[in-house]
Amino acid sequence: MSDWLEHSVQVEVEAPIDLVWSLWSDLEQMPRWMKWIESVKISPDDPEISLWKLNTGGLEFNWKSRILKVIPNQIIQWQSIDGLPNQGAIRFYDRHGSSIVKLTISYAIPGFLGKIMDNLFLGRVVESTLQSNLERFKEYALQAKSQS
């Protein structure tokens, strides 16, 4: 039996929703701002399936995700279907000239990791990293905005 942890983080990006959406929805670009994500590959057979590789501190995890719901400029929701159990959603809120990006993610802690780490400590590290990732995305989006 695994413990599940859930985190929600958000950032306001001074860029229009169309730009923010187009950058985030290109999943294969995610390693540019997601610190622990080494790669994302969209399945050539099914664009709703993606293969993910996470690498942090010598720990490597792989999983396959399925997109469950997409509403352009509003939400991308996913769930893993193989590998590291996780699920979540990225929500976008149009603030007419700026955009709120909110990431909610839940994941099962692998048994061996739960035995060697305190879940509260692990949760704080993950949440801090996710917030930093959103700050990096904000910078990425602002750079893209200035180039357009």
C-alpha cells in the first residue's frame, strides 16, 4: 500500500492566455522548465499518450500518462497508466493580459522511498520544486512573449 501526496502550486504570468497555453500544452518542451523531468515523448501511435522520465538525485522513474481531459486555454488533466502512479491537472485562468497557471499533482510514494524519507519532508521538497518550476515557466513564457 502506497501513501499518496498531493500538491497545488500556482503562478501569475504577465502574458496572454493563448501564449501561455501554447507553451505549456507542448508537453515535449516541459524539461525546459520542469527541473526533475528529463524527457517527455508523445506516443507516435496515440497523441493522448506520453512517456515520461523523471530523474532526481540518482533516482529515476518512468511512467506512461494518458490525457483525460483537454479544454483549450483552461485545463489539461492526466493520469498515469503505467509506471509511477500519478495524476493531476494544469489549469489556466485568463486575467485579460495575464494568466494564472495552477498545477495540481498527486503521486504515490514508492514503498522503498517512503521507508527512507519522511513524507512531510518529501512533500515540502516536491512542493518547493514544483513552485520553482512554475517560476521557471513564467520566465520561459515572458521570454517567448518578448520574442513574438
